[in-house]
Amino acid sequence: MATDEAFVQIEGPWTHRTVHAGGTRFHVVEAGDGPLVLLLHGFPQFWWTWRHQLVSLPAAGYRAVAVDLRGYGASDKPPRGYDLPNLAMDGAGLVRALGETGAIVVGHDWGGLLAWTMAAFDPKVVRRLVPVSAPHPLRLRASLLTDPLGQLRASGHTLGFQLPALPERRLTADDGALVGRLLDEWSGPEWPSEEDALTYREAFGIPGVAHCALEYHRWFFRSQFRPDGLRYARQMRAEIEAPTLQLHGALDSCVLPRTAQGSSRFVAAPYRWRMLEGAGHFPHEELPEEFDAELIAWLADPEPDR
């Protein structure tokens, strides 16, 4: 299976364009006017995961911009740079390249770990923070050690991804069948449809995507034992100064709700936790109306509660 990058130029009530940040070319999808909401996807997906929010956020008065992260979709796929500190520079650079000094940053899964990192490393660039299915990175690291029958077992795929070359072949074999299986395993009972799963499977056929996507997992696991990982952990102890809304699906079997729930201790600003019943790892796609109602109501609140 080989898919051209043009595959991700899916039409809709939005505009596709290219933005350069820090020497890297990013494919972004934009809709609406108003305060900037930067939407960061996770694994194994691309910008299209935010298609519902690219409609609801502009209707509520926001400028929504979904990006293909480094290595995904129609963005550049350089050989390195898949560590969270560097990805946070990508995110901050994107905000500035979009003509703003700060943004509301909404991140799902790896995009959520990236959003947490942006808020700790470059606080002025994150005006509000919305991690989705994403614990604070230090909370995730700790749970892999302290919850072996829970989060470590749920993260078994990441351990498998540490092997060279073989995981890339597995992700692209049989027209991306493994991508479809992961979406099925991690979501609630009503999602994904065959059409949704096929879209993500085909996007993993773009040359280089499978390898780049796995590099995120490889850095996070291996860095725990290296100086760069220790430096990252030290910097991530900085208190989060942005008001934070943490959203999580109650049925998430990839990142367990109990892993995410301990993240509030890293937030000094107003913090709100919302669990979406009936949703798995992809609540913004599985229950978009409920997800959007929570998000937009919180964004409209000038003083969000703790």
C-alpha cells in the first residue's frame, strides 16, 4: 500500500495551506475567525481527527487550525526531531507562524503530551490548555512503573514499537489493517465506522508516516534512561500556568482514566476534569456533540473553575 500525500487534502468547510515553522513545512487546515485554537492530533491519525471541531469551533467564534504533526500526513518527514522538547518548539513556532503570540491548545493522545510540554516549556504561547486522552507526561511515566497490570499493560504496543523496522512493516501490512485494529481496540463500541477506519489506514500508507509515527514512541520510552529524558522530566516539573480542561473517555483502554486523573497536581491555574461516559480513547470523534459542548462552554467561561 502506498498513498500519495494529496490523499489528506480532504475537502470540507475549511482551507488547506502550508505553514513554515523552524525550518519545517507543516500542512494545516483552517476555518473561522477569532481567538486561535490549535488542534494537535495523536496516533494513529492525522489532522482529519478534528473534522467535527473544524465546524463547531468556527460556529462558536473561534479560528480553528488543525495541523499534521511532524512526520504525518502532508507535513515534512525529517529523519529526526520526534522528541517532545523539539515538538514543543514546532508547536510554538506554528502559533507564531499563524500570526499569533498565544493560542488555546487542544491536543489528543500524542498531541496532548505535546500540548502539556508546550505549556511547561513556553507558558506564554499556551493561553488555555485542553489535553484529551493524555495525562501529564510525568504522570504517564510514573504510571508505567507503578501500575504494571494497568497502564504498563495498556501501553504494550509502545514496548512492541521499540523493535527496529518490523513495527513499520506491521503497521503498513494488509493496507494498514493493524491501524484499524488499534482504533477498534481503543475506542468505545460505536466507533469507528468502516469508512473512518479506512481513512486512517490509507493515511498510514503515505511513505515515511509509519516510521515517523513510531519515532515518537521510541523517544518517549528510551529517553527515560538517558540524560535528555532526565532533563525533560526536570523541566516538566514546572507548574502549568494556563487554565486547563482535561477531557477523557471513561472506556479508554489505551490511556486508563486513572492514569490521567492524577495530572491536576501539575496545574497551578484553574483546572477542570471531565470524564465522557460511553467514549473510549477518541472522545472528540466518538461523541463529538458532547465533547464540543464541554469544550465550548469551558472556553466561553472567563473564569473557569477548578
